[in-house]
Amino acid sequence: MASVTTRPDPRPAVTMPVGHEKHAHYSYRDFFRFNREQGTIIDWNNTQNLLLSEDFIVGLQAGLEREVGDASAAVMYTIGRDWGSRDAQHFSQWYEREYGVGVKQSNLLFLLETWWWPFTAQGWGKWEVETESKQKGFLFINLFDSLVARTLGDVGKPVCHLYAGLFAGFFSAMTSRELACIEIQCYAMGETYCKFLLGGQERIDAANFWVSEGASAREIEQRLHQL
């Protein structure tokens, strides 16, 4: 089962276990609160979750492709971007409440891992952020066990447009810069993991052209460092 975060539950916050101030809530039993009477799943950050089957993911992708054809990738990207932008606001609030410090004053890697851990708990996969190229204005994000790619299987093309939009929306909101994101390697193409490039639109456009020409992720990375 895959879980998807939705808007914050308007009802009063659930009661968290003793030791909340320790921040050590990263276990399934602590992170989620299942209320069978109300039929809700609330996580540690007081956000309501939904459980979805893999059939839902397949149906969503197939339905979009049937309705809008090749534009389905742009639709999923736009949905993800809006989601990421909204989630950045929600994350900033609960992060400051949880740790007593603003996101701008925090260590970057700690901040990013704190943001992504709930996604891992909800079934969206694990990630790794490569920050070596940060000074050059772009980042690489490695995603392991993508929910979308794992579900759709080997279809011979990038399919994680929702993730690309999510990363673009979140990082744009957090940095107050207009950033874009593209998947340059995908599990659904027979690779062992998915790889994304995050940066300004000019670099993303160049990478998109190289992807269309059949360039590998390694080749794209080399070309970017040569720009």
C-alpha cells in the first residue's frame, strides 16, 4: 500500500506519545496514528494521510494518457510542483515548531533529510541529494524505490514527473528562486534508481534536449560541468 499526504486535518491535533520533545518518532508505530472509528490516518505532523493501492497509480497514469496523451507528463509535473510549493509552507511551520529554529538557520542536509523522511515513511522511496554542484547552481537527486516507477515497471521512458514537480516546487519555495527539475534516469527504463536534475530553466532545457538525444545521466552531468 502507498500512502499520500493530503491537506492538514482541520480537527484538533492528536495526542502524541510521551517523549515528543526527543524528536525520535521515526518508527511506524510512533509516526502514524490510526483512528478506526473516524477512518483517518494522522501522522506526527498532524497531517491526514490516505492509503492507496498500486492499481490507483496505474489507473491514474493510464487515465491521464488516455485523456491528454503526451501532455500527461506536463500535467503530473504541474500537480507535483503545486504540491511541493504547498508542502514547503507546511514543512516550514512544523519544522520550526518541532526544533525551535527556522529553516533558514538550519544545516542544509539535516533540513532536507527531515523534510523527506515522512515521504519515506509514507512509501515514496528513499533519496540522496548530491550537493557538490550547489555552487554552480544545480543539484542532483537520486531516488531509490520510486513509488511510480516501481508500480509502472519497465516501460522504457521516464515516468516520475510527479516527483520532478514536487522537487521543483519545494526547492523553489524554500530558496525563493524559480527552479525546475527533470528526471534524467529512471527505474522504469531499466536503471537501478531514478536520478533528477534540479536547477534553473536554462540548464533544465539543455538537459531535456540531451535526454531526447539519448544521452545518459553520466553524460549529462559531464556536459553540465563543462558549461
